[in-house]
Amino acid sequence: MFVTFEGVEGSGKSTQMARLRAALEAAGRTVCLTRQPGGCALGQTLRGILLSQKTAGLDDRAELFLYLADRAQHVAEVIRPALAAGAVVVCDRYTDSTVAYQGYGRGLDTTLLQTLNAVAAAGFVPDLTLLLDLDPAVGLTRATSRNAAAGTAEAEGRFEAERLEFHERVRQGYRALAAAEPTRFAVIDAAPGPDAVAEAIWRVVAARL
Ligand code: TYD
């Protein structure tokens, strides 16, 4: 089973992925918890370039192809083998991030992005995508205090530094994607506390196991 998490900055994906891993393991499943960008060695290098505020003047299309390169390598090296071994793969961000951020956020053509995603993902489509839906104003406040606490404000702030309107477009993009594929997507309200969100997620995942 292939599960992806999506959402705006600060929507609580990391916390909820750890909770889901624990619940799946308690249910006897082997879990591969991973992320894009950065779930393999090449991806780690690309992640450093993509998220650093020191990367100035990166063209939108150059940015796109770095995310796609990360995806192609990560599918080949991590996702495909883990699924073949029978693990539940839980991935932090995947193809929908590209459509939401590079499409709805940056303004690149979303139909073209879907085609490029299909190439990069080599046909590996998630069985379930959990969209943690949150007002980006709330998410950015959460993300900024998290980065400050972790000391990563400078290294990981390239997207957090985008204007609120950008993140509002990303959220609307995610909602449009979810509406277009209601079977694959589950939209989870990420505003309540972590326990309530974890319960909502587990209800959805358990029903599909
Ligand atoms: P990450 O730390 O994974 O997200 P978060 O801040 O939610 O914890 O950062 C990844 C960033 O990369 C995030 O801002 C979204 C962006 N991104 C894209 O723009 N396109 C993509 O295809 C992917 C996978 C991520």
C-alpha cells in the first residue's frame, strides 16, 4: 500500500506521519517512512539546493526539474523496492506537491505537470493521499516557530518566505486536486489538535488496509 501526505507548510505532516507509522506497526505492518525531496542520497543533495534561501534566482522550470529528478530517483531507489517487499510506503509529499506548488503556486501549466509527473513517478500512483487541509496563515505561523526552534530558519526557509497569497493558491490547488480525485484523496481538517487529527487519519487508513 502506497500512502502520501500532502498539505501547506506547517500542516502537521511530520507529526502525523510518525503517529501513523506507530499505528501501522502496532497493526503488524512493515512501514517505509520517506519523503520528497530528500528520501535518497541524490534527493538529499537536491533538497539542500531546493530549500536553501541561499539558492538565489532559481528559474521556476529549473526548480521543477530538480523536484522531478528527486522523484524519479526516489521511486527507483526507495518506493518501488519497498512496495515490492510488501511494505506500506508512507511518503511526505509526492506528485500532488508539484501540481500544487509549481502549478497553482508558481503558475506553470498543470496539464503539462501531470504528464511530467507521470514520467518521473514511472506509474507509481498512491493508493491513498491524505491532504492535511489548513489555513496557510495558521500553518506558516506553526512552521516559522518550528524552524526557529530547530535552528533551520535560514536553511529551510525558501518556501516559508513566499507571500501568503502563494500559499493560499497552493491550498486551493490541493483542494481542486482532491475534488478531481475523491477516491484517492482523503481531506483531513488539520486545525484540531494532533490527537484528533491522528484519529481521523487512522479511521481512513484502517478502512483501506
Ligand atoms: P518539506 O520540509 O518537506 O515540507 P514542510 O515544510 O511542509 O515540512 O519541504 C519541502 C518543500 O518543497 C515544501 O515547501 C514544498 C516544496 N515542494 C515543491 O514545491 N514541489 C514538489 O514537488 C515537492 C515534493 C515539494
